[in-house]
Amino acid sequence: MNRPDPTRQSVIHIVLFGLIVLLYVVAIFSTFKPRTSDSGRGELVAFVLTFVGGSAAFMLGYASVVNFGGRISLSLIEFGSRLNGSRHVLEVKQKPQENSRGLVNEASLFYIPALVFVISLALALNVHYLHTTTDITFPPLLSYTLRNALNTLDIFIKPVGIGSLRYSIEIIPIMLLIVALAGVVPSIVLPYLRKFKVTGINSVPFQRNLLLGVVGSMLGLSIVFSLVDIIYGALTGNHPHYYSYALPTLLGFSLHHSLGTYVGRQKAEEMIEKTLRTESGKRVFQGKISIEKLSTNKEQERS
């Protein structure tokens, strides 16, 4: 079996780790300008807290791919297949590194974080719009509760004037929650991209369906316009304060989370393979479909 070059993987990990640290540095020192009176100790503590938050995102990514991708993904796919009447045949590749093409090997370290970041940003912006532009007409108690929840979860209204330490303590747990939610679907999909060949019967392969479905539902015109507005504000220097901290940190957490899923991917693959051998379902099972044999059989039936 062809194995990935460990040197190449190490270089990629080092580059990504350096990018993560750079994002956190930019987030802290562009948002909270160090003052000579306190020697920047508050900013240093905020940087440490941000890095600890990123490490937590790494552990969440590992736990997510092992639990959602390795432990329960087959059950979820079986349930979804019962609803839409489809079947999925999973073929275990004998030489996954050799057979894999396209965005599956080291490239997953780049497009999976991008996917997590985009979904995270979409979730955060949806919460922000619900909080700031939507009139809630529920009964008073429910309306008050929902308003408080949205106010807590809205990372785009936290005032930076409260100080770097308090700001970091308040916003980091919320960002971790957002990234953890955004990483669920990528964690389910990732173990199937390298070692398994998925053939959908009466349906497209489920991993493609999941990605397209989630991304399509999360990305609307409002999200696109918001991204354009943020980018334009950054280029003109008129961007709101949250751009300086929230966006770089959200991207850093997405990278940290995705590194965790990448580390746990092999364990998730092994769990899926073991489940397929011992507990294959009626609609999701291990096997192999030969297109050539199917074509030959059809030609024989016609003749």
C-alpha cells in the first residue's frame, strides 16, 4: 500500500500551525492595541486564551470525526436512506492512497477548514440577523428567553471596549460552539473520502448529497451580500470592529478543528470498516458494484 510521505505531511502541519498562530496574533493585536501602561499583558493573556480555545477546537474536531463520522454516521445514513428509498454500497479500497484522486488526501486539510469556516460564518451571521433585524412576536416569556439567547450567541455585538481579557472569555466559548456545530457534517463526510468508494442506488452518493444540501441551505443571498459587505469594509478601512477579532479567530478555530478531524480520520475509518463487517444494514452495506458487468448483463438481456 502506498503510504503518504511523512515529511510532506509534517511540512503541511507546520505551515497550517504557523498560519493558525498568525491568525490569532492578528486577531488580538489588531483589535486591542497594546498600551505602554500595561506592557501588553492583557493582550498576551487574551492571545493565550485564544490559543487554548483553538486547542479545544482541535479536541472537538477529533471527538467529532470519531463519534459522528466513525460511530454513528452509518446509522444516520441508514435512517436517511429509509426516508428517501435509496441504497448505498460501500467498497473498501485496498490501496486508498493510490486510488484516491482529487480533493481527498492532504487537500482535505485545506477545503475542509474552508467548509467549516463558511458554515460557521453563515451560522453566526444568521444569529446576528435574527437578533438585530427580526421582530420576535412570540409570547412575552418565550420572546424574552429567545432574545437573551440570541444576545448571548451573537458574536458580532460584543463590545471590545470591555477589555481584551473579558472580551476573550465571553466570546471564545460561543465561537467554539459555532465551530463545533459547523463541523458536524464535514466530520461525517471526511472518513468516506479516502478509504471508501460509495455508490448510490436511486440516489447520489450520500457524502456529496450531505455537502451540497448543507452548503446550499446555509448559503443564501443574505450571506453572500454580508461577505461582500465585510470584504468591502475591510478594503476601505470602514469595517466594523468584529472583523478584526471574530473573523481571523473563527478561521483559526476552523483550521484547528479540521486538524483534529484529520488526526482522528483513520480511527473513524477503522470503526466504519468494522461496523460494515459486523452490522451491515439493509440499505447501507459493504459490497462492490461493477459497471462493466452490469452493462454486459443488460446487453445479454437485450439480445
